Amino acid sequence: MNDSVVSRIGPATAGDAEELAQFGARTFLETFGPENTAEDMRLHLASAWRPELQRAEILNPQMDTLVARVDGVLAGFAQLRADHAPACISTTRPVELLRFYVDKPWQGQGVARELMLAVLRQSRERGARELWLGVWERNVRAQAFYRKHGFRLVGTQIFIVGTDPQTDHVMLRELE
């Protein structure tokens, strides 16, 4: 990817909270809405995507929120969370890739690849030896992207959308 596509990838600030809440809710709904009930989506979006929650996550020292902007427009973001791992992760210094979203107009344009490289750098800066994530068992496209970036399936976990318990694949990647 040339440098003209992604203008900036860097840490989010508390001032980004409103934009991230709107972006996250919209992209989550676009991606997962068609395969979930409207009520479960409403419940999940109300609990996970509020400006005050995104602000708290941005300010949380155990989390890193990275934003990717193209010409000043939010194209994607990722969140890392330290000190949290499911039982199937039996490693010494894992960091979780909690969220990784790229807006549809930027998919296939190199934004996701550049954002993943930034995630890997930030994980190493945190001292992580491994990076793990949960991805919905039905999200085949995302699973392929993660495999392409060195992640492998190591287990499963439950992720609740509204009132619906869904199965996520847990994927892990060692960091050099």
C-alpha cells in the first residue's frame, strides 16, 4: 500500500470517543445485523457503543485504541486489552485484540493490513509475547484475514449479542 491511502494511524484521544461510538455501532450493525435479531442488536449496541464507554476505554491504561484515518476521515480502528485471556490461552504475556473494524469503503484498500501492522507494533511495545482474539464462527472473511496475518485457531469462547450466546473462534499469534 502506498502512503497516500492511510494518512495516519495513531492512538485515539478522549475527543475521539463520540466518533468511535458511532463508527463502532454502525460497522457492528452492518456486519452482524443481518444474522441477528433486531432486539439482540439493539441490546448489544446500547451496551457496547456509548461515548462514555469508548472514552473510558481510551483512558484505561490496560487498553490501547488505535485509529486509522484517510484524509482526516475515520477509516478503521483497533483496540488492544492487556491482562485478559480465556482458558484456552495458556501463554505467559498475551494481549487481546478486542476490536478490529475497517469501514466498508476502505476494505480491500490496504487499511486493514496497515492497521494490523500497527496492532502488532503496539502489542510488542506493551511487552506481549502473544496476541489473541475472538472472531465469530460465521465470520469467514475475518477468519481468513487473521490467518493471513499469522493467527491460528486455539479454542472457542462464548460472546453474547443481546441475549444470544454465540460461539467465537479464539485465534492466537506469537509475536517475534
